[in-house]
Amino acid sequence: MIRRRYVLAGALAMPSIARAQTRPRVVVVGGGFGGLTAARFVRIYDPSVDVLLIEPSDRYIACPFSNLVIAKEREWGLQTFDYPADITRVKARAVSIDPAARNVAASDSQTYPYDRLILSPGIDINWQSLPGYNEAAANILPHAWKAGEQTLLLRRQLEEMPDGGVVVMSVPPNPFRCPPGPYERASLIAWYLKKAKPKSKILVLDAKDVFSKQKLFQNAWKQLYPGLLEWVSLSDGGKVVRIDPATKTFETEFGSHKADVGVVVPPQVAGNIAKVAADRSGWCPIDPVTFESKLAPGIHVALSHGEQPAEPRLINTCYSVAAPDYGFSVAGVYKPVNGVLTDIEGAGGISPLDAPEAQRIAEARYGDRWFQTITSEVFG
């Protein structure tokens, strides 16, 4: 959803383990942007390392720009990518990890040993945390937080909704993948309604009072979607506490809202295969220098010869669009401080609220160029 640029840094200091393979091996679980980038750059950094990617899908379906697909402003085919032939890939699903034995068991009934393991499985949905919402309910009230059939389902539902209908969308508390993503999605659904179903509206029920790029989004909503998009904060009763998929009803502590089309951004946790490196929060604490798990040594969450890594500087530029030609961004630079990645004061920046139309158009184009660049670099 969000257009985000990651600069990955971290050393994989490899111990020697007793097995027939003589070359050190890095196994990467997950063939998304993070996993495939890690696989490619570990191999570039040290060609003596044997890199193995475990990923069951035939093609990768990208989440960035999928909100434009939902709004019928982007072709579905532009979201799908073949895996590069120069990366050794096992077409299987990783099912379990044995950190003591340093191996990964996969759905092809094979076990793959590693010297270092990189986990980049993406997120899983926490189906237990929102009463009434489960995997069956997602076929009625799509989340589309993993790109694929859910993306197309939501688009079809919007197409089939009569003009004058109401789209209700729920947003969970932090943390979840892509903090600005729900608000970009709401914006682009509003864009579609404005064009195709102008008597309709979208209601955003939020479990937070503050969100990423809030002023920029709210400024855009005021300009582009007055009366069409309504955001209800936590303080105003926006937290959804229960969902009835049969009636498409979203219940809050202060009332209920019936949807013609319902969208649930669900609570999330780290991918299930990463639970060996996850704490009680459901997420994976890491060393900010090496990205090595603090709970499972030898596992890195997305150099050989025992080298000591330099302290990294991580750069992130995040593009969002409130309409196809209305973009803005935030950039940050981070460094490790007391074991936590921390903003470097004075570095980075955010788009101005009073930017002229030409800048909004340009930033939307920058986001598009980012996507073209990163997919070209990662998928070849």
C-alpha cells in the first residue's frame, strides 16, 4: 500500500556447523520485498555464501499501489512479478524452525539446514482479537491487507454497490503493517466513489486519535472529499469492538454502523513461521545493528567470516496518495540508540501542508518511480 524505501543493513556472522555442505548457507524464508532483497544482497556482498529462498508462490503480488487497483486506477497485472531465475528457490512453504539444530522444515517434506536464517514472512492476521471477524468473515468483509484475491474482491464489491451506498471501514490500534495504508485506502475509495457513485460515502472507524501523516491526509480530505469521507476517532467512538458479518454491521462502544460494503483492516502479528522469534506482543524484537533476533540467535528478521558490522544508518521515504495525482511523503533517518532504532534529530522531513498542486502531482509521480525502481532492483 504505502510506497516505502528500505535501506537494509546488518551482518550475518556465520559460525561453522557440522554438515556435509562446505559453503556457509543463508536460508531466507519469504519472497517479498524484504526476503528477496536480503537474498540478493547477501549474495552480492559475499558470493561465497550459498543463499536459498523458501517461497511457495509462483509469482509475487505487491501490496504497494494495490489501493489504486481497488480504486480502478491501476491494472492488476502491474502488481504481479515473476521470481528471478538467478535466485535459488525452493517452491515450498516453511512449516517449522529448529533453532538448536539450525534447520527449516518445509511443506515438501524436506529439511533445509542453515548457518544463518533470515525470516521475512510478512504479517499474519490476528483472527482472535476482533470478535466476529474470522477467515470466513473476510469473504464478506474483505481486509485486502495481503494483496491478491482479497484486493479484487473489494474492488468488485465497490463496483456492485448501488450509488448512495455506505462503505464502512475499521482501523485497528497500533502496531500494524503500513501505518498510513488505511488512510490512503480510504482516500482512494473516496476518489472512486466521487467519480462513479457520487451519492455514496465512506465512514472510517478508527481505534486511534492520532495516525501517520494525519494533517496531510485530513487536509486532502477537506479539499477533495468534503461530505464524502468521514473519519471517527477513538475519542469520538470510532473503536470497533465487534463485527456481525451476516448483517455487515460494525459495533462500537457507542453505537453500530451498517455497511453496504465493509472493509476491515484487521489486527496483525508477525507471520506464523516467525513465532520462534516473537515475544508476547506477537512481533519480533531484533538487534538494530544486525537485525538478529533477541530471542533466537542465528535468526535475523528482515557477513560472513565473523566480521563486526558497522553501526547502520537506515533511511526511509514513504509516499502516500490521496488521489491518483495528489501525493505526499515523509522521510526519516534512523540509528541504533540503547538497542532501539531512533530518529536522528534534524534528518528527514515531511511534505508541507500548503504545497502547490504541482508538488502534489510530482510526489505522486515520485511514488510511482519508486515502485518501478524497487521492483526492477528486486525482481530483475
